[in-house]
Amino acid sequence: MRRDSDLIRAILLAIEKDDRCEVLRLPDIGGYSDEAVHFHARLLIEKGFLKTFFPDRTGKQPWCCIRLTWEGYDFLDAIRDPVLWRSVKRAAGKVGSWSIETLAAIAKAMILARVEAIGLAA
């Protein structure tokens, strides 16, 4: 299965949106299979963007996503704006890299450019 940056963003947004600041199971993301959501959630755990534990080893409740980590929030904050996100994806497509680090670097550069454009640069 290939990584899907839109699904990664959707998972982070869905987990952040939960009023309890935690989710007891992975969210349903429209247009994506449960298998794809689980695969991408595991990638987010490996990257350190989600803090999880497995309370029930019987398989009845295989996931318990507690919260986004500091790194998860930082990445989400960089890609939250849908207009910026589309620009980040276009730029990543031009350079041919979709790594999390590249996406974050492009987003941060675009945010800094916005800051400079409104005269708030140091």
C-alpha cells in the first residue's frame, strides 16, 4: 500500500477534532477503507505523531489512540489550512518528494513567506 498524504492529514484532523482529546477507535474517513486507515495510523505511530496503547489484547478493541503528540500537532498546524495544503501538495509534486519531512518543510517555508508578506518578519 502506498502512503497517502491526504489520508494522513485526515486522520490527524479527525483525532484532534474529538472533544475528549482522545479517540477510543480509529475514525472512519470517508472514501478510505478501514485497512487503509489502520495502515496509515500505524505509520503515524511509527513517526511519533500519535501516542497509542492497546488496552485489550483480545482483538475486540485493537486500537486506542490517546492523542496527538507534540510532533503530531506541529505537523498538523503546518498543514491545517486547506489552501496551504493544496499548495504544499503541488510543490511536493514538482520536486517529486512526499516524505513527511519534505511536506513539513514546504509548509513551513510557505507559512514564513506569508509572515514576511504581511510585514511581520523579524
